[in-house]
Amino acid sequence: MAKISPTSIKYSIIAKFVAEGPFHKPDVIGALFGQTEGLLGSDMELRELQKEGKIGRIEVDLTTEGGKTVGEITIPSALDKTETTIIAAALETIDKIGPTDAKITIQDISDVRGSKRDYIMERAKALLAGIKNEGMDSIEMETELRESTRTSKITEYGEEGLAAGPNIEAESELIVVEGRADVVNMLKHGIKNVIGMQGTHFPKTITKLGEEKELTLFVDGDRGGKLIAQNVYDNAKIAYIAQAPDGKEVEELAGKELLQALRKKIVAKDFFKKFDNKPRKSYEQKPRFEEPIESIERRSLNDDDISKLRELASEIKGSNVLILNEELGTVKNVPASRLNSIDTKDAFVLMVSSATGSVIQAAERLQSKAVAAKTFGKIPKTNIKLISL
């Protein structure tokens, strides 16, 4: 098994669990590997990621009192933040540990590099102050003071304590970014009207701000950024959406790149058209049926449909897929592994806990209108509508 280098750790996933009976630490590890196997595809298997050194040693602390077991799971990750959050979300689908019913809840996903950088900066300041007969020149002093002042202006806002710029109550326009690291980078380059959406659940504060102020959503330049944009657009009033250059994250952009990306912001509803109008990716896998498939006309989904789908989300169990007709009634409830063998003309929407490329491929074969999921893995470009539950 490849060991993860401490220097390559980017994020730390912290999860709490509670179960109805006693068990031991190996039972927890077994549940993590066993119940997420096949859920996210072969490239996101926990066991394989650990062998490749992309997931570190999983630490478990637990106590048993009065017949109940509670504890904490810590998972170090060298994956990027989108993949790390997908892994974290997958943990919450685990419903048994050993022989007992259990519930796992993600408490935090922290950027380990951020704390390391804070330590390095503070230690460097102390060492620099200790150098005898050597002082900063005027340029070094100016840069240090400017960076320190801007970063110190970060505040907490709303009931979730979201990272934000100073005095955002007075701003009529706000830029919404993914997390604290993005906020820090924006403040570093003089952009103060910014707030981050840290955490694994969509913050109610952003919804409230959308009713009071003009919001511009600023997302990373990858597939995950597009999915986050869809989730935010579905849950808050967003006026504009801006996106970082392809393959780059907001937290790593230079000042010039930040301003260029923000200048290219577009009206929120038009943002998704540039994805929907692109041709579908051609799959290397040969189609299951060689004969021509009769075209099926599907109606469009409206806001009421999406609200009802979110109400039905609790009916998704494990890795099963719900196949819904145009009245949003359940036609079939099948394991994801059997999806390719299903043949029905009533597959209006596919509902699943975590959507993968194979689910999208099945939706295209069944000529479904949409795929609704709690999380999305690495999926190809498609004309199928993606709905975040």
C-alpha cells in the first residue's frame, strides 16, 4: 500500500457517527470500504485511492456507553477539493457499521495547507524579527503591511459563520465564492465585497442575501464548478455567474486573472446554455443495442417538478436508481449495477444518490430528460439535464 506523504495532504475530512450497538474500530474501517465500493466508480474507490497514496491512514476514535457507540473518523486527502467533497458525501450514505444501524455526518472539511501556511507565515515573521543587524527594506515592509492588512479584514457573517470581506452589509453587490481560501485570495488582491460558502451544505445565508443584494457567483474552471453553479442557482437568486479559466481554481488566480474572469461574467440563466448547446461526448463503449432506437418525445421539467424530486430524494436507498415516469411516479427501483439491462419507454427522470458516467450513459440510452442526484462524480458532457437534490 502506498503511503501518503504528509507534504501532499491537502484536505482533512472529519466525520461523526452514532450507532445503536457496540463494535470496534476495524468494523468502522470495513464499513467505509465495503459500503462505498462501486458507488463512485473504479477511479474513486477508497481502497484503490489509499493504495495509490491519494487517501491517507483513516483514524477512528470511538466510545460505547449505554449500548450506543459514538465516535469520530478522520480521513486525510491528497485529492483536489471537488473529489474530496465527493468522497465525504459518499460517507453519509453508509447506514450500517458491523451488525448495527448507524448514521455518519460530515462535520468539517478543512484545508490543511491553509493552517500550514499560517504557521509558516507567523514563524517566518518571528525568525525575520530575530535577525540581528538586518531590517526590511521599504518595498518588503510595504508588501508585508499590505498583505497583512488585507488578510486581517476577513470576517464571519451569518448564522453559519461564513468567511467574508469587511462590512459586506453596506455592499449592494456581492461576489459569492466556494470557500475561505477563495475569500482570502480575493481580499489579498483588493476585492472586498466577497463571501464564501464553506461546508458541505448550502448555507441559508446566501439565499437571504440573494433577496437583498445583487449576487455574482464566481466558481472554479472545472466540471465541479459547473455543478456547484447549478446547485447555487437552484437555491438562491443569482444575477451573474463568472468562472475561472479552464482547469484553475479561484483560490490560485493572480489579481489580473481574477479581474478578467469577473469582467467576463454573464447573466446566470445564460451561463448554462453554453454547456447545454455543446454536442454530447461520444463513448468508447459500443452501444448495447445496434438497431435504431425509436425517438421518444419528453416534456420539459418545471420548478414544481424539481421541488417534487427533492421531496422524493429520501426514497433513494444506497446505490439504487429510481426510474420515474412523466408523472414522477416510480416505474422501477433497481441497483445501479443492473441499470444497463433495463429497457423502458417511461424513464423520464433517473434519481440516484451519486451520479456517475454509467448513470448518465444509461439515461441517454433510455432517452431520459434528466438525472437527479445528491452528488455528481466525474461525468461526461451531456445534453441530459442535471438536477442537484
